[in-house]
Amino acid sequence: MPPACSVLRAATAKAPTTVLAIQAIIMSHTVDIPQELKAALRKFRFARRNAGHAAMVVKINKQKLIMEEVEQFDDISIDDLAEELPENAPRYVLLSYELNHSDGRKSFPLVLINWAPRSSEMSLLTLHASAFVSFQTTADVSKVIEVREGAESFTKDLIDTKLLHG
């Protein structure tokens, strides 16, 4: 008997409403996040940065239904990062962003860019959307910026506005 079945059977005996919650969790898992990617996300998250923006780009392999790291960038401008991202395919971009505050302080918040151009194939957008919360939870990021209009809408001003003014 698969482990999930025994968990469901045990939960059914105790609380029937728990079964629905467990089934939802099990069935909502559409795309796997391999251990190597989890380790790379953790390493990226805790890296020390003193200047500039750094980014890690992740895509979903549609055939294997797993997430894969595409590339990492150190000290990249937002314009250059926007040009590196595909115009017709969604990506998760974990961004360590150099934020300059009005009082002169500098911080490096971690931001998840949900790159989902409208020109992407619908099945990829659906898969991307279904795995988004799982990726956000694994990356442990609370700040999310949605980009649907492509490179021209992904600007430093957009990020500053979202981070400084909510």
C-alpha cells in the first residue's frame, strides 16, 4: 500500500475533514522540485551580497514535470536580466535586489519574479501557475512581483515601487 493511502486511512478514522485537506495537498503536487535545486535555492538565498543584483532563473521541464535551474547571474542589471528572459516561456526568477532606501540605507531583499508572458503557450502557463505556490514555499520568499507584459514592463522602477511602497 502506498504511504499516502495509509496516511489517508489513518486520517479518515480520526477526522473526515482532514482527509479532504490531505487529498488536496497530495493532488496539488504537479511538478517536482529536485533536491539539487532545493540546495541551490538555499545556497542562493543565504549568499552574502554587498552590491548589485543577483538572480537565479528556474523553468519547468514539461516532459519530465520537474523544475530545473536555467542560469544564475551575479551583479546583473534589471534591463540585462529582462533581456535574458524568454519572451514566450514562463520562468521563476529568484532575485536578490539591491534596494536603496531614502535614508541612505541599502538592503538586499529576496524577491520572486513570476515571469509569465502572455505570449507563452497556454499549457506552459497553466503548469507554471499550478506549481507557483510550491516553488514560492520552497524558496521561502514572501515578496512576489508578477510580470506578464514582457521585458519592457520589467524595470527597476517597477521593483522599487513594489518594494518601497507595497
